[in-house]
Amino acid sequence: MAVSVVFVLILFAVKGPACLPASNKAAPCSQEQASALSLSLIKNSPTFSYDGVKDSIQQVKAESPDNGSTWNLIYTFKTAHPGHGDRSEEELAQMITGHMAQITVTKCKITSAVCDKTWNLLTNTAQ
């Protein structure tokens, strides 16, 4: 036991705190990081990439209830046709349609992304 304690003390003296196990504390994520992740998800989603109106994506809200570990973001955007996902096989009315996406980013990873309270942007399926 004494040898283990001495080894840990020497390792700490040589390597510093980096040799200790990582804590379970949530890593902070800046608003800019959370926003960039969210914007990328929307732009690359089948709903937007199919017929999204260029430059229509607007961030409406960004708040962090725990000072940076989790971000709740709301975006609005428009598409040229109603509906969600890849609609290339459907007959669609030509109608500019507004959408709202609610996205949660936790520890710099998107954990939830719902469009119009009905469409999961992570799985591209109905809720």
C-alpha cells in the first residue's frame, strides 16, 4: 500500500494533475460551439437540404440553464414546400413553409433536435 501511495505522489509530482482521472463534471460548451453544431445539423438535414430557402435560417433563442454544459437553442427557417425530410418522391405544392427547430446541445453534442414539434432531425423520423 505504501509503495502505491509513493508511486502516485511521484507520478503527480512529475506529470501534475493530468495524471489524475478525469472528473465527471460536464465540460463547458460555448454558445458559439453549440450554435455552430446546431446550424450544421439544420443545413445538412434532409428537410433543409432538399428545398431550404437560402439565408432563411435564424437563431431565435439560445440559453444555458447550467452555465455552459447544456444549451437550448431555437431556430426558424423556410423551405420551398411543406413537410419534412427528403420529399423528392412526393408531389408537393409550391408553398414557402416556415419551420421551427428546437435543439439541445449537452457537453458539445446534440442530444435532441425536433422540428415543428413533430419531426426528429437526428433520426429523420416523425416523433
